[in-house]
Amino acid sequence: MANRVDGKRKKKNDLLEAAYQLFTEKGVDSTTISDIAKGAGLGKGTFYLYFRDKQDIRQALILKKSNEFFQKIHKKNYAIHQDTVEDEVLNMVDLMVDELARAPKLLRFIAKNLGWGLIHKALLQDDNPEEETNEFYQWYTDLIQRSNRKFRNEELLVYMIFEFVGATSYDVILNNDPVPLDELKEEFAYIIPQMIQSQEIK
């Protein structure tokens, strides 16, 4: 039974990785389901055992890559407790943009495809027994609890921060425009604390 489950998980992962390579090289519109199955070394019929269509695997892939990205950032940030929510979030943001700068292909893919529903799943949901525990979710909830501060909408707050960072970093990282990354980080250090404080209930 374990071997069969592992085999299914491997096939699904092979399809996801093949799709990622094709989507980032050819684009989603130019990639067919047959291309994905072939890239994974599987038959086209096997694709439909795991995904309904191309949009289904695209959404699953965005979620997978986003989750992997934020879990990786969390591990680098692990046990670094700053004095305030603002400082700790800024440290996480700094790690995030540095990692995106090292992975422009990932930046192009997730930045153009993330929506609120997928960000919510990748960042904040911790209810999928087939996946690893969402350590980012745990970090964020622990951070809010440790702060003893109340915010109007904690999920909206983290969404706004990372949407802002992702959107403003895109051209800076890929094209060094309109400012260098270090200069953008300085603006983050000024703007993000204001975003956090504006959501606080006092």
C-alpha cells in the first residue's frame, strides 16, 4: 500500500514539475496536456487521474511553488525573533526579495499568477493532511500572538504586505527599474510598518 501511494505521489509530482518547466519556458497557452504528460514520461490518460485540465494543474502548481517558496523563507527566518511585529515582518520581507532575486523564473511565474484565493492557501491555510505542516502559517500566528496586539483583519494584512512586496519587486528584480533593489528595500522599511500600524486596533 505504501509503495502504491508513493508511486501516485511521484507521478503527480512529475506532472507538476514537467508543467512548471513547460509553463515557464513556453508559456501556459502554448503548452498542451500532451506536452505535460510527455515531459513527465507518462501517458496522456494518466494526467486525468490527477488533474481535470490545464487550469487545474496550473493552480495546483502555483500553490505548490508558492508554498515551497514561503516554507523555504520561513526556515531561513526560523528562531529569529525581533522586538516588534514590524521588525520581524521586515526581516521576512528582506529574505523574500533576496530569494526572488536568485530565482527570476519563479518570480515571473508566481507573481503573474497569484490571486487572493491561492495566496490564502499558500500562506495561511494549515488544513491539508497530505502536505507538510504549513510552518509559515505557524510563524505568522505565533508572531501575532506574541505581540499582544489586535489587528482588524490579520489575513488581509499579510496578504496586502506580500502582494505589495511582490508587485513592486517584479520590475526592480528583473529589470533593475525604476530603482535598484537596495533602494526599494529602504522604502519597504518605511512603508511596511505604516501598513501594519494602520491595521492595528488600539
